[in-house]
Amino acid sequence: MTPSQKFLAKLGLKDTDPGDAQAINNKNEIQENGRRSFLKKSALGGIALGGALMSLPVEEIIARSTQKVSRYSGPSDLKITDMRYCIIQNVGRTPIIRIDTNQGIYGLGEVRDGADERYALMLKSRILGQNPCNVEMIFKSLKQFGGPARQGGGVCAVEMALWDLCGKAYNVPAWQLLGGRYRDKVRMYADTPEAPTFEEFKAKIKHRLEVQGMTWLKMDISIGEVKDTPGSLVNSKFWGSNLAQWNGGYMDYANTKHPFTAIQITEKGLDGMAQIVSDVRSAVGYEIPLSSDHYGHFDLNNAIRWGKKVEPYRLAWLEDMVPWQYTDQYKTISDALETPVLTGEDIYLLSGFKPLIDARAVDIIHPDLATSGGLLETKRIGDYAEEHGIAMAMHFAGSPVSFMASVHCAAATQNFLALEHHSLDSSWWEGLVKTTDGRKLFEKGFANVPLTAPGLGIELVDEEVKKHLIPSDKSYFAPTPDWNDVRSHDRLWS
């Protein structure tokens, strides 16, 4: 059977005697109508056909127009076959997961920095055999196993990897699957550098702005800066000499919520902290937004005193003044201050953000995509905040995997301000991955949004990642059969 006969057979028609003029006309008309129908559908489907193709038989048009279409993945037939991991020594520890499929394509995700890879591995038995393109359905079945801060890391890692897989299966960037993009570049913010003297600090700030091209900075300014100055703090000695954010046992300073330490700051202490802000602002200038964070564990009364003390320096935001759970306290602080108030890096899911947003207790929300629920849930959080006149910045302190997941989400969310880059001074960080479209991950203070690269748009550079595995676990995407079996009934109602 000739190609023309095959085409007519598909239309339910038979070929005719070549000598029958009327039949020839009918055949030509049928082919032309079929060709026009195909061209119309192709145009609607986004296939661009050049003028040279317009005069060809429909069979040839189909062959030529689809010759570069990837047939590597049949999305409807995709099945999850495995989940594996490695852990890099980055911001303490950062687990990366890989979800494999029956078609050879895989998706990359990342468990929140400082969290346990087992938060993700425990979910493996619940996703094996499923189609990874059913992202929302899988997410709804898994989200019960996540929680605030690092507890959300497993669910979010799986969600990231699913979008990476789905984008690769359909050959589109992840932002396209979220509804499209608002921007081609994503603004970043970075910490102000540390230096032993103010002159060296100014030199590093100049490098940050002029060489690295940053257009937004954030500084840590803690009561730890003045704790050794007599008369600066009240009740600090009760907690010992260490007022660090991260150290200590369960009932020590670092793990006691702010309202319960009874630490107060004197005017001398406030003046000492404010002088540091003044010095940084003088080095940075007023054209650059300057945010602040990590003040120490003191109550909302002292938070308001501190906020008013630094209002002359027009900070872009005051971050995590009290624990995020205290909506009423945030509302009190926000109403008392002119400087924007922000929180959110440890909040899980839109439902966790809603009390703050509904009460307009903050001016800016600050989700970390590796805790907040992944790409789609974080976009939903941003969209909900936008409806209430609240902007969104994004916290980030991990590997290039969650960085790129955040970039895609930021590109797809209208009220976005800036994305944190926590490893700007790490010489090896960017080399952990390569982009699949040849672009740079970021340049001159902005992350480049992948315009055509499918999924997250990156691949791991195996030899580089292996150089930075944590010493206690040098495994690299080894099989994880111990996590294959479901051993519980997960429904949340009777």
C-alpha cells in the first residue's frame, strides 16, 4: 500500500483508478482537506511550518514536522521505579534525591538544608509505580508527612523532583507547568560579607556590588554583637556567654522561643546595634535595598524598640522578629513600625501562611520552597499573598537543585521581590551542576530563568558532587530497597 493509500485508508476511503478523472479530483480534494486540517491543528498545537512545507503531501509534512520531536518519553506511560540520594556538605548537610522512572528519565529534588534524607526516603514506598506527572495528586497524598522547618524537607524534595520529571517528559521548563513566567531574570539578594575591620568590609561590599553585581543585600545584626559591652543587655548572663541562634540543648537559649528568655536591650545596647546598621548603610548607600535578620531571642516589646531605633536607615525588612507562630504579636509589631516586617522560612503549606496573611500581620512573606511545599504550593502562597497586597521574597540556603526550583517558582509568581543566594562566595557551589541549555546559573545579581530547557534545566556534575559528599555518608545514589514497602494505613479520617 502506498503512503497515499494508507492516508486514505485512515480516512475510511479507498484509492481509485488512476484513469478516473473525477476520482482523481475527489482524491486530491480529500488530501487537500486533510492537509489543511492537519495544518490547522498543527498551528493550534504550536508547530511552526515553513512555506516550503505548505505544498508537500500531508504524509511528508507529518514526517518532517515531527522528525525532531523527542520520543524518549511517553508521559502517560511513565512510572516511578526508584528513589535514591546523596548528601553534600553544604550549609551543614544538604541531601539531594533522584527519582527514577521506567523510561530512563529522572527528576532531582532537595531536602531542606540541615534536614534528614529519611524525611524523603520514607515517602518512597508511597510513590513507587505512580506516574510522576500527576504531581498534585501525589503531593496531596504526601503532604500529611511534612511539617514546619526541616520536617517539610522530604515532601518538598519529592515535589521538586516530580516537576523536574514532568518538565522533561513534556519537554517544557517547570515554570511553564506553573502557568507561565512573569520574568526572564530573577533578582537575588545576598548576605553582607564579614571582615575584621570596617575598611576591609567596605572593600568587600564594593566587590559584592560592582563585581558580583548584587542589587539587594541582607545583614545579620544580633544582640551577640553587644553582649560583651557592659550595660547593653539585661538577663543575658543567665543564659551563659553563648547567645548564638543555633547552639545548645532543648531548654538552652537557642531553643527557647523569644518571649520566654526575658532578655531586654538597654538604650546603650540599642545604640551599639544601630551603629553597626549605620556603618553598613554608609558603605552600601541608599540605592541598594538592605534587609536585616537574626537579632536574638527577645520579646515583642524590645522588638518594637529595636525596630524604631533603626527606622532612619530605611531597611527593606526586619526578618523573624519573633517566632512565626505568633500571628497576634506580628500584627502588633507590624502596626507599630514603619519598616516592613517579614517571616516565613519555616512555615509549611499555604494553610500555615494564611493566618499571617489574613490578619495582614506581615508586609512580606518569606517562604523557603524546600519547606513551604515545593513549587506549586509556594506559587499558591505567593498568589494568596498578592490578593491581600503582600509581597513575597524567598529564603534559600541549599544546593543548585532547590535554587533552580526556587528560580522557576519566582519566575511564575507576580508579587516576587528577591531570592536569597546563600553560597555566593563558595568557589565550588555553582560547579555542582551544569545547565542543559548552556546558560549561566546567575550573573550580575540575577538568576537566569531557563527559557527552553525542560524541567529544572540542570544536571548534576557527578565528579564535582562526589568531591563534596559529607564524610559520614559517601554513598552516591546507591539503591535504597529498604524503603520500598508500605507498612502503614495513611488515611487521616475514619
